Amino acid sequence: MSLIENLSLFFERLPGIGPRQAKRCVFALLEKDEAFIQNFSNSILKLKANIKRCALCFYTFESIETRENECQMCKNINKDQNLIMVVQKEIDLENIEKSKCYNGKYFVLGGSISLLDKEGVKKIRMKELFERIKNDIKITEIIIALNADKEGEATSLYIKRIMEPFEKQRNLKITGFARGLSSGTEIEYSDKDTLQNAFINRK
């Protein structure tokens, strides 16, 4: 296998990149100068060394402190400590933060339940979410902000089911984004106004 083909296979393993796009990425790199390639390589090598996953919300953050295990959002005392929003992906969290419609805590679930995969629940952070809610008694409302598709709806129902004990014991409120998000809409691609309306009208 040639070097170009081998490198293309690495790009193909990234989300949203097929064989043709992968080859285009490799050929684009060939057009760059040596300094660009060196910086590109160094950035990839540093990715694992300096990027950590928050122990509370599972958002990734950059840190050179070996003992630091919480991101800045979780340490931010100005955030509403009573609210926690559950999102599928980190990029969903970033889009919601950018919209400035919400000022509470987050939890990155890591995906959604696939209707075709019976083991799907084990691949996302349901157990960690349960433990987070159990241990943080300040939380009074869980806002489920998942994609408006069948997988998102199935995941939302599952979350509500496993949170039933807290609803009864602590009067925990569980809400979801209003249907300002049309069917099939992904949080990642939703604009500021759509997210604001979906949050304000949550129920």
C-alpha cells in the first residue's frame, strides 16, 4: 500500500469523510509547505497529551496541569448550579453556549440510542449521568437537548425512565427542548434563534 493510500485510510476513519474526501485531504497536504506539515503533525501529537475529558460533564478541555480534572464551565460559579443540560455531542454543547440562551451546567452523553443496536445503551454515558444526578443534590432540573430524530426521542424517553426515582424523591423536574426544533433537526446545525426558542419554551 502506498503512503498516500495509507494516509487516506486514516482520514476515512474521521466522521463525515469518505474515500474521495480523504484523498483530497492528502493531496491538499502535499501542496502545503514543510512548516505547515510540521505544525500540523505537532498539533496532532499534542492532542492526546494536553487534551483532557472533564470528570463531571465529559467535555474535552485543554490543560497542562496533571491534577486538573474539571473543565472551566464546571468550575464556573456564575453558572446556574440548579440546571443541567444533557447533550449528545461536544459540538452541540458549543453551539448552545454560542447561542447564549443557557447558563447552567452540562452533561455530554456521547451519542444516542440506536434503534437497531440492542447494546446501544452501553455505548453512551447513561450510568455516569445517573451517578451525576444522584451525587449533585443542587440540581433541580434536567433539560434534555438531543437531536429531534427517532434516536434522540428514544434516548430522551430512556433518560426520563432512569430518572424517575429522583423525580419522586427530590421533585426533580425533567424538561426537553420545545418543538421549535423541527423533526430531524440536529442541535449542531441549529441557529441561535431556533435554540433560544426551543430552550425558552421547553416543557
